[in-house]
Amino acid sequence: MTLCQSIFMELGRTEAKFFGISSLPLVEIPHHPSGGALPGEHRADAEGAVDKVGAILTLKM
């Protein structure tokens, strides 16, 4: 499993396919330009990904 910013999702899927792991689960998190995130935004992004990560780790996708 890989956490991937939204801006890089297409690249992540392409790279996974190229390296023969097209079934690699990618968990999308929002993209914030460097230094552009407000206080607490990264925490909110992480909390939003927790359920997706848990589902993948327990195979409840």
C-alpha cells in the first residue's frame, strides 16, 4: 500500500503497472502546494485516510 497525493495518482498507477504491481493499493490524500497547507490540514488529511488504510490492511476493500 502506498499513500499518494491526488496530484500524483495517475503517475502512481502508471509506475505500479510498469513495475508489475498494478494491484498495488494506492490511498489518495489531498495535495497541498509546498507550504500552502493551513495548520491542521495535514492531520485532517491523515484522519481521512485512516479508514481506507485500515480496510486495505485488513483486506476489507
